[in-house]
Amino acid sequence: MYSSIPKGLTDFTLLVEKGTNAIVTNKYNPFYYHGALPQFYLWVLYLSGLLLFAYYIPTIDNAYFSENLVNAWTSVNYITNTIPMGAVIRGIHRYAGDAMVITILLHALRVWVTDRYRQYRWIQWVTGIVLLLLVLFVGQTGYYLVWDERSLILTRMTVSALRVLPFVGPGIAEWFLNGTAITNLTLSNFLFIHIGLSFFLLFGLWLHYVRMTRPVMTPPPAINYILMAVLLLVVFAYPISSGKMADINSTPTSFDIDWFFLFPYYMMAHMDLTVYWVALIGITLAVCFIPLPSLYKAAAPVEAAEVVLSKCVGCRLCSLDCPYMAIEMVPAPAGSRFKLLATVKPYRCSGCGVCVGACAFDAIDLPNLLDSDVTAQIKAMAESQ
Amino acid sequence: MAVGSENKVITLICERACDLSSVTDASGEVKEVSGLHVVKLPCSGMIQPLMIEAAMKAGAAGVIVTGCQLGDCYYREGNRMIRDRLLGNRPPGLKKTVDRRRVLALWLARPQKDRFLSEAKEFMHLVKGLGTPTPAPAAASKAAAPAASKAEDKTPEEKAADAKPKVSKDIPVNPDATVDGAKGPER
Amino acid sequence: MGKTIDTALVVVGALICLAFTGLMPWAELGMNGTFDNWPLWLRWTSEHTGLHLPDYAAVSGLGADWTSYLQKNGADKNLGDYAYSLVMGLAMIAAAIGIAAVGREEAEEKTVLPVKK
């Protein structure tokens, strides 16, 4: 029910969507694909990242400022200034990352406003928050890879923040640096994290999708063109250039901040590091626990569908139709006329009744709303004077 | 078979589609449009074609199925499920004896109450023009006989459903009854 | 939609297609259509076959605004690539509008069941 959400926000959202439907119809309404938009940007990131990876060199050597110096910064420079379309691909990669954070936040907002995160949907919510954190971290490692002065500042800030953690701090900082100081090994570690973690996202996405049948992962092509076009226009409007090459013997102090990914560094710079960690972990846990009350104290607890085993013929329609993968076909006991019988996993059931609508044998029921009662109600209405 | 003194249209609507609570009274009748009754379900996907057939058999002039906007079902797919069932793209489907002109499906979001009322009024005019519905089982079985003879058109599920002894809901059925009627219903 | 509106939309769409078709190679050439900027194979073809293609030096000045904007915002080399990105983005938006305009007939808020004969 919408009752626990500020009603004004929901009404506003529905009105905006109604207006959008009037212009582009429900077939092309981007609000109805809010989960698929970040997924599209993920594919763009993989592809553009692959192209950049072909020319990127993860080293920090700058001891000899010679003409043939080859390190991360010069390789990025080479991509931007020499490779045909290199600057555009770099821009696409960077802005697709920003776009992914924006679309994830909009997705999370719509999920919250339309009340699609509670009870049987809690895994989607929690994995979504974890995925957002992973995306933010992957994006930050992307900023380290350029190895300009900003990268150097960010790396040092991260190391000092990690060192503050109790017990594990110094160990994690050493893992992060791949040693005790910034070396070439550090930058190849950053590259490994950047690529490895971004593929780990696919595992997280599997968890995010696993309790949904036929998840909507692809917006229609017309929307995909607009999503891509936005990136291309922004690449023109805001060309990307690197800062000065990093010199580990220097201590630069300021950098341009990309608010989508680097806001934690703003926090780090303006508060005590312990407070920073407490705030970060606290806010993450609080957001993850948003569906918790509904799991144990729901206002309208779900009464899961129940199969009437004597009537089930194993036609699989309820299992195929269930939107939340809550019905599983199991082998029928020996001696049964049928091969399969349906069983409901009650903790996944949403109480929607799509299974009831799918069953031609009256073999599955919602306990609080029997379809025979509904049919009786319909008949009574039709027959009354 | 009791036929209402006015044409009755039953609306099967889901809880999160257009919000009709302001125009519906406690018994489910819509005050503005005479003859329009509303039955609420958690999701339009819960609608069994059986319910539509029952409504027609009981004398309703038409049935309106209403769900959320396509693409925005609160339970993800319910509205597409019932839409596919009505169009015959997904089992179970509507029996061939049901007059397709008397079934309308609307996919409306919560603020679209006015759109619903205007479509419902138009639909009521339409079904009035179609004349008195013929819910009599005799007519239905005459039409069903040639339909039933085309056995190869039916899916195995429908064949099994036809093989099941047809009992009405108010006669107790032996819970141990199997599809081939080995232990038949007690009459 | 009346037939005249449809025809007008088709004409406008065709003109937009032609415009983008011309803008993209211009952008790829660095917004400079003079003969010297063409790719080698095109220059060779123009010189050695009967196909004498004209020099588009006149379009070289068109990119001045875009060039100055890009340079002001930190872009250094390959300015034509950025221009190509802009033109491609606009082309994609036009394509999306075209697809949605055709496809919106199929979207529905109302389903009337087809009556089988």
C-alpha cells in the first residue's frame, strides 16, 4: 500500500508519468524502464572500457621526463589526442559512469516512491544498495587510473582513510596500495580492481534479478538511442582533459570534484575520518534496513498462495506466470497420475494471484481471497435486480 | 436465469489501477453510471477467464477488465498476463462461446479515474446496442458442441479441463476426485 | 493524423536525414572540407579516375563556432571527433523520435478483443 510513503510524492510521480504517457505512450515511457536504464549504461561502460583498455598502460614512471616517457598519464593522453575518436570514447566512458549513478539513484527513488521494496522484494533492495556502493567504488578507481594530480591526491586520501579503520585498517591500506608506498604495482592493482569489480557487478546483478521472472533489462531501442545521444551531446559540451601528470615527489592539494563519484572525498576533507566512516557505514546500513520492518511487522502481511495438491495436474502455468519465481514444480509422489506438482515458496509470494488466474483447475488459491468467492460475488452482482 | 432490469456491466479491477473509491459505494456499484459494478482484486492477473464466463452466464451484458498501465503493473506482469489470456496468446483462455464484443480491457494508472468513467460509459452504450445477452446454457452448449468437436484446436490443458466433470461451485466436490473422474462428485 | 501532416513529416524527416548525412563526413574531416583534408583513398580516386570530386573548401568556415567552443573548454586535438559526436547524438535523437512516432500507434490503454469469424 502507498500509505507509508508521503502521499504527495507518489501523487506527483504518477502525474508526471501520466503526462509522459500522453506524449510518448506507455510503450516508450522511460519511467517504466527505470531499472533497465542503468543496465544499458553498464553495457556502454563495458564496451567503451574495453576500447580504452586496449591502449591504457598502468604504470606511474615519471622519473625521467623524456619525450618517450610511457606511463598511465601519457597513455591516456595518447588515447585522447592521437587515437581517432579516442577522446570521444573516453568521454563516453566517463559520462556513462556519471549517467549510471544518476539513473541508479532515480531507479532507487522510484522503487521507494511506488512501494516496491518491501516484504518479498527485500533482496532486490539490499542488493541494489550494495551494487550502488560497488559502482561508486569502481568509478573512483577509474579516477585513479588517469594518474594526474587529482589521482595522486585521491589515492593519498583513500590510504589515510583506510588506515584509520580499527584492526584491519593498515592491512587494507597495504592491500589497496599493493605494498607500503605508491609504485607501479599500485596502479596495476587499481586497474585490476576497476575491471575485476566491474565484472563482479554482474554477479551482484544476478542476485538482484534472481527473484524476478523475466526481468526487464532492456529498454526499447528508441529509448536506447536517446540514452546514447545524451552521452554524445554531453561529450561535445564538456570535453574531457586530464590534469597535470602526477609526480609522487610533489604534494598537490586541490582538484576538480565530480560530485557523482567523488563526494566521499569531499566528506573526507571536511570531517574527521572516524566520523566519516561511522557516517558512511551508518547511512548504508540504515538504507539497507529500510525494508526490515515490513519483513517482521508488515501492515498487511502477505498470505502466500496455497496449492490444492489433489487438484494440481502439473501443467506448470502457475509456475511460468508467477512474477517472483515463487512457484516451483517438483516431481509428483510415486503413484500420482501426473509427473509434476506445483509448490509455493511462501517467503517469495507477493499475494498477487497471477497464479490463481493462470490455473484452469482451481488448484491454487489465495487464502484470504478464494477465487470461488470472487466468482460468487460476480454472479451475485450480475443476477441482482 | 435472472436478467437484471437494466444492462449490467461488471468491472474486474485491481487495487492499484485507477482509483474508483470515490465513485463506488459499499456494495460495489458505481453511482454515476447505472448498471456498472466493481469487483476489486489484488492484481488484474488474478482474473480467471472463468470469472468472465461466469459473469456472462449470470446475465451481465459485459465485463470490463481494468489493470495498471502496461509496463507499470505493481506486481510486474499481472496486466500483461490477463491481456495475453484474453487475446488467446496464453493459456487459460476465454471459451469460444463468449461474445468477444462484450469484453473490454483498460490499462489505467491511479489518477485516471475520469478516463475509466468515460470509457465505461461508452462501453455500456455499446453493449446496450448489442441487445439482451443470451446466457442460457442451452444456447451455450449448442454453440459449444461444434466448438468441442474441434479437439485438435485445444491445448492438452483445455482437453483435460473438458474431461473433468463439470460441476457448479455450490455442489460439494469430493476432494479426492481425479481428472478422469475415477471417484466422481457426489450429487 | 491527416495525410498532409504525414507527408510533411516524411519530407522533414528526409531533409534531416540528408543534413546529417552531409554533416557527419564533414565532422570526421575535422570540420574542414578542403581537398587536402580528405582521406588518401578519396584524393587518389579523385585524381586518378574520371571521378573529379569538387573541393569543399567553402564548408571549412562553418565549424568556427564549434572549434572555438571546444578549444575554450579544454579540447586540444581531434576537434572533428567531438563534432561528430554531437552530430551523431542529434541524429540518434531524431531517429528515436521517428521510431516513437511510428510505434506509438501500438501502445495501448485500451484493448478491444478481436472478434474471430
